[in-house]
Amino acid sequence: MGKKTKKPGKGKEKTERKTAKAEEKKARRESKKVSPEDDIDAILLSIQKEEAKKKEIHVEENAPRPSPRSNCSLNINPLKETEMILYGGEFYNGTKTYVYGDLYRYDVNKGDWKLVSSPNSPPPRSAHQAVTWKNYLYIFGGEFTSPNQERFHHYKDFWMLDLKTNQWEQLNYKGCPSPRSGHRMVLYKHKLVVFGGFYDTLREVRYFNDLYVFDLDTFKWQEIKPTPGCLWPSARSGFQLFVHQDDIYLYGGYSKEISSDKNSSEKGIVHSDMWVLDPKTWVWNKVKKGGMPPGPRAGFSMCVHKNRAVLYGGVVDMETEGDVLMSLFLNELYGFQLDIHRWYPLELRKEKSTKDKIKKIKNEETHAPSDTSDDPMEVVTNDEDENMDCDIDDISSSMEKNIRVNGAEVAVKSNSKTHDSNSKVLTPCSTLEEVVKPCGRINASMVVGKDTLYIYGGMMEIRDQEITLDDLYALNLSKLDEWKCLIPASESEWVEASEDDEEDDDDDDDEDSEDENEEKDDSDEDDDEEDDDDMEAQNDGVLGDAVAIIKGEGKKLRRKEKRARIEQIRASLGLSDSQRTPMPGEALKDFYKRTNGYWQMAAYEHTAHTGKELRKDGFDLAESRYKELKPILDELAILEAEQKAEEAEGPETSNSRKKGTKKNKHLGSK
């Protein structure tokens, strides 16, 4: 049977109808009255008027800590290495976005904050860049978001803060980069180097790969344009840019492209390539990643310490059953050796004093004779590993851990049923000191002062809720012995959207899909209303749930939540290198026997020891990793056992819920 012949003019008429409909929809949207909360011009004008009222510089000593925020800037004061300078950032509480323009100084030794208020200050912003040079702090670009996230304003202004006088000055020079955020700016000698970023027009997002240089001696901008046929990084934002000697390195990033499907939908791209720029010739070259590089991720942080770059955090988005997008927030630490271009995971070393203390606790609680051997290899060859072969049921019945929130200790117990009195006593693996470590996050601020790495703030997600952080952690990069929590996280505010807000969002969605089946839209709206009721019931104790999920604490979960948690743990463990991850039920001795080559290689990167000392170092790294992941593996075993028992009881009676979506989500863009 041949092809059906189209009637003349039929296709043209259809195209004209679609065009007219699109124009009508566009006019209807543009004619909508802009709410006061979305009128960015009016908001910024109001801020400018308030700034004009300031007549003198005011420094508030011992000020309250900054509010939780992400996408802020954090710099070491070049005039005082023990002081950090924090500026700007943003916070989203579920219904509104708050953008900050405050400037703080934090004394690491004293542990106190100073809030600096100055006339002629820059307007509030986030996702900007800040660099220090001599006694100045330079800030370029960034964005301001309306409270309802309906409008964006990208900056191209350039500011200079005198760190001696706390006086701001705006630098207006021709040839500067276009408005943007999510870009990166670094200092090379007396030059500021700016690359990339993005610009959101609401209708589309443009990504940049242009290169600009600002000379701090001549105060002139210069755009470096690629020569024909040369290598050049693709457009992106949210990457990392860092300087080592006479090289400028670029790693990772995020961008979107229009997919080739019928819907022409946008597809996010997480970049994992690395480039090096020669600032003498402005020539880019690709860098081959050697060693054990991290997997692709967005929203990570990087900085340089001596001869290596340090990477922390990031997020990986994965599609799970039912096309649900699950975000895994990582807290891994990687090093990149800059002289040999080699990646390796940075594992914490265990100090001898800490090791002896833990060994003493084990011996006292088990009433066992002290092990006088100094060679930990003997531990892994012991046939009866009493310290690590813990019964899962005993752990489930006796598990109790402490969570630190605002300095308070909160006990969280497992919900498992108690066992009979014949159960064996819980071995010391559950009584060891809890490992202090920052949780996984994105868009955190990270700097190095002397030999210390500092990580501040950022954001993570639990279900559909964003947790904005305000904690501060420190790690001595020379010792790599332990993380120190200088400022614990405060409780993060989260407000569920009202029914009116949800209806407004539904109206916008209806306009976008009004050519589709209307009955299906009505059904989806009913499902969304059920979701709102369920989410409102779960809204209490958001931060507690966040800590519980990250640290694997016991919490009564519904069957669907339990399945999601099991899938999340499996996916998270699956992302890790098998050489670094114990298998469920695997004892320490078996884990080390399987992975000893990896750990000895990782230890050699730190110490360059050989022989018996290298074996000791390798075992210490393996044991630290095992202790870090054992609670998660134990939780997985408990959840799987409970899930199996529940499935034997019968099907779940509660109604299933449809996962909602969040608008304006730029996890890796900034």
C-alpha cells in the first residue's frame, strides 16, 4: 500500500495554527502582572536606596554566626592567614529564595565573627567569584534571584574591597565579560583570569567558554580569543579553575544541550575532562587523567595545597525505578598530584595515639588480654576476628549513636525488636568513637590557610527538601589525621509551599501542555494534592532526618521509603571503587585481604614508606575506610532483612505517592 498523499496546504495551515497559538500563549504570559516579589528592578532599586543611607563603616564585633547559605565566597585574608572573609550567598527555604550581600570576617583562632557594614557596598548576590591580592578583595559577576525564583538578574559589575579600611569601590572599565554567574576567576601573578559561566534568560540558558584577563597593574580588560584550529574547552559553568606555578588547570563542570528527540528537551551534561592553560601563550591543552580519578560529578569544590589539588564533595544524579531522579551527595576527598598529573583518593591516616586508645577500649570491654604486637597484619591473619564479625541482629537491637546538632547530643536508637537473653554480647565495633566528617554536599566554599583545609556551608537534599548548611570543618592536609568540626550545623528552615502556590505552578504547567490530554492533567493535579498532604506530615525534624539518612541512623520507614533507602545505599556503594568499598557481610580481614594492593598504593602516595611500614600504613587506611562504611553496610543488611519479612507478611496497604518536581533546579550550574 502506498503512502497517503497530503492535501495541498494542509501542512501549512497546521503550522500557522501552531504558530498563532504559540504567539497567543507568549502574549498571555508577558501580559501577566509581575508580583512585587518578582519585580527584580524594583527590589534592587530599593536595596540601592537603603545602601545610600549608610554614611560610615560599622564593624560588629562578636556578631552572630552567618545564616545557612550556599554559593557564597570564602577567602583567606592575605594580611592575616588565620582570618577568613565570607561574602554573599543564597538560601532557599522551600517557598522563597534569599540572596545575601553581607560581609563577614571569621577569626579561626578566636572562633568569633565580625559583621562589616560599609557604604557603597555591592548589591546582594550568589554564584559570584572573589579573589584576594595584596590588601584587596576583588569580586566579579554573580546573580540575584527573586524570592519566588521567577526572575534572575546576572551581574557584570566589578568590585574591590580594601581589607585595611573595609571600604568598597566599584571598578568600571571597558571590555569586561558579559553578565554571568557560575563562572570561575583565579589569580595568576598580577592578573585575574575569568572563564566560562552561564546566563539564564528564563526562556533559555546560555553557557560560555570565553576567556578574559584583567591586569591589576594597568587596570585593563583583555579578551583572549581562540585561534583557528586550536584546542579549547567547551562552554560550561560550575567547573573548577586553579593555579599551580605557571599553569592554570580547569576540571569538570556542567552544561545543558538540546536533545535530538522529538520534544527537543534539554539534557544536562556533567563534564569530567581536564585542561591546562599556559598563561604565557594562552594555549589550552587536554590533560590525561592518570591514577584513580573521581567519577563524574557536579557541584564539587577544589583548591590547591603545595604540589597537589584537593577535591571534595559533589552530586551524582541517577534515574531509579519509575524514572525517578535520585541525587547522591558525596563526601569523598581526592588529591591530584600536579607534577605527575595523577589522581588518588585522600584517605585519613590514623594517629598512633588514637589507635592505641581504641585498642585499649576494645581490650577493656571484652576483658581480653592486650595484643602486644605492633604489626597490624597479624590482626587480619587471625582466624577469629572478634572485633569485626558483629552479628547483624545484635547490631540492630543494640545500635545507639549520638548526633551533634548545635552542640546538643541526640540519641537515636534502632527500631528493631529486642532479642532473647541468650544473644551474645555486642562486640566493641559499635562502641568505637564516631568518625567526625562533613556530610556530602554541593556548592560549598573551600579554602586552604597554611596547611589547613576549611569547608564551609553548601547544600544537600533529603527527598524533595533542600538542606542549606552553615557548618565549618577543618582538616590538616599535612597530617591528614582527622576532621575537626569548628562550627556544627544549625537547624535548617523548610517551609512547604501553600496550596495557592501549587495551583499557580499547576496553571503554568497547564499552559505549557494545553495541547495534551486535559483529563490526564486533572488526574495529576489530584495526585499532587495528595503529595502535599503527605509531605506536610513529614515536614517536622528535617535536619534530624538529614543527619539520620547520611549517617545511617535508625528511623522507622514506610515500605516505599525503605525501598528508596535501600536503592540509595546500593547506588551509593556502587558508585564507589570496589577496591575502596567493603561488600555486605565482609569482615575486615577479608576486606583487607581482597584490597591490600590498593591500600598500600594509596599509603605510598602519602608516606613513601616500604616494607613493613607500608603494610601498616595500608592496613590503617583500610581499617578507617571499613569503620566509616560499616554502619551503612549494617543498615543495608537490616533494611533488606526487614523488607524481606514485610514482603512475606503481605502487600502494603497505603496509597502510593507520585514524586513531585522542583522548579529552577541548577544543582551543578553554579
